[in-house]
Amino acid sequence: VLDARRISEWKKVNEFEKLFADYINTKHCVAVHSGTSALIVGISALIYDPRFPKVKKGSKVITTPLTYVATINAIVLTGLEPVFVDVDPNNFSILPQKIEEHLENADDPENYSIILPVHLMGYPCDMDEINRIAKKYDLVVLEDSAQAHGSLYQGQKTGSLSLLSIFSFYIAHNIQAGEMGAVVTDDANLTSLMRKLKANGRMCDCSVCTRPNGYCPYFPQGEDDDFDPRFVHDVIGYNFKIMEFEAALGVSQLKKADFIFEKRQDNVRFLNERLCKYSDDLQLPAFLKNVSYLAYPIVIRKHSKFTRKYLREELEKNGIESRPLFGCVPTQQPAYNYFKGEYEGKIPNAEYVGKNAFYIGCHQYLEREDLDYVVKAFEQILSK
């Protein structure tokens, strides 16, 4: 990238987009600077596209209450309203039966526009049922696959199971570039719109500018006007472009995707085998061969004498980092306190997991001695 003397979006971004679309098995990929901006630009494209009249400001999006807050932020920031239904406490995925129950009892079913499932921690949602419900109620499905690079559902990669899907390449994720995101889709019209929207709504949607080669598809040949489509804007957009550096890191990581997937699976399998003796106190992550694990999530069981706070503090004393599992957005995130009265006590699985789940690393750079150390730390803590 440095030798090319071009650090803003150029050939590496284009290369990454093609490689990642091939990896997910979609026709198109649009790279942006984060998973959050991928959500915003994807929803915004649906709002602008006249083929999706139900997706409009003020319409409702059915989604999970158990997710990183960026999912809900993007819905709110684009002018839509999140509606929450409960999750499966074992794999943290939105429950399709709860989606259908909600729609069957909704006073205003025509004001719903999108179902936005999140493949949290790499666990795929039940996309067959979600797509069936979406078709029944004429809704768009947008997958949040930010944490599920490489996870499979019925033999297909998550992100290829709906109209469009977003990914994040944040440093903690399976495929990492520091900060980067992407939207994948088979829809050429949405791809064109997203390319415009991510570049402040400019008229051209080229992934690599052809003007230096003496040709521009947007330049009217023979016109006397000094016309530059990069500075003519026909939609209102954002600056979500990225740099060549992030794309170059993404290209490098994609070459290691299978190794990353397999190593994380091996680490989860190893930890489960060694920690299963504590399953009376800890709900360990279900091991499935189709899951690309973001991390190693643990839920404290209801009857356990240990608390999440105690375990996290003791792990930290032993040099093992952990993170709480995000929290239940409408009842446990202060930014969304205005939802608390409506949802408190009505999404019990999400509320319980939000208060009692945490995760530690299972990443590909952990060696056997690291995993042995983690197991020994758990043994010492849980034997007290």
C-alpha cells in the first residue's frame, strides 16, 4: 500500500470486496469503515430504494434485545423503530416463534418493514423460519453477521441467507482489520445505492475510478460543461469510506480464514472438555461444527453460588481478560431507558443472559499452554 502511494480507497479495497463476496458466496460486497456504518448504509439503501416501500422512516424493525448496542443504534439513527422479541438462552439467537407471535398480535402489522436477526457469538439464527415469516408478512430480512464470519447454516455461510447482510472486521472479530465493515448482497441496485451513500451520496458508484484511464461512465461525452460525478450528489449520504490499509489487512486475513475457523473450534472443544465438570454452575457454549466462534461465552446458572462479577474479578486477578455479554439493550443499556417500562420482565431470557453471561477469548493465537493456564485458573477459582 505504501509503495503504491495511494492510501485512500483504491485497488486494495476493490480486491477485498471481490474476495469477501466470493468467500460468503454473494455477488457483491461494499466495504465501509465499521460494522455500525455497514448497518446504517444497508438500512439507508433500503429506505431510498422504491422497491421497498414498507422500509421508511418510522417503520418497525423486529430484532434481538441481546446484541452489541451498535445493532440498535443503527436502527434508531436511520429513523426506524426497534421492536424486541426474546432469544434462545442456549445460543443467544432470536426466537422465530416469538417473531411470529408478535406479528400475529400486532395492532399495526403493515408498519413493520424489516427482520434483523443477529448471529451472536457466531451461532447462526434459524434462517429458514425467519425467511418464511418474512415472506408471509412481506418483510425484508437483513442479517447482522458481524460476529459470524464463516459460520454455516444448512451448508451456506451466514450473510448469504437474506437480501443483504453486514459484517464487522473489528480487531476482536474472527476476521480482523482493526476497524472495517462490509455489506454483502446479490442485489445490484442496492449495491449501487450503497456505494453512493457511503461516499456522501455522490452520483458515481464506481469501486475504482476510471477517469485516470480517460473514461467515465457518468461523464456525458461531448458536453461542454465541466462535469465531475464525484462532486455531484443525487442522494444524501455519509462518509463511510475506508483506507487501503484496512482492506490490505482484510485481504491478508481472508487467506487465513480456514485456519482461524478451525483453530477457534479446536480451542472451544478443548475448553469444553476440560471445564464440563463445572456444568452444574456454568452453561458452557454448545459446540457445533458449523459455528465460527467469536469467543467463548459462559452463562452463570440460576442456582450457582458464583456470580458473574466474582468470576470476572477472579479471572482478571489471574491475568485472564473477560467481557460481559453486552446486556439486554431495552432494559439494561442506559441509552435505551425509554424502552425499559415496555419490556422489563417480558423478555426474560435476554434479561437473564444479559446479566449473567460473559465471555473469554478462544482466538487463534492461543496455544495449548495458554488454554491449560485458563483451565487451571477456573479450577482454582471454582474450588474455593
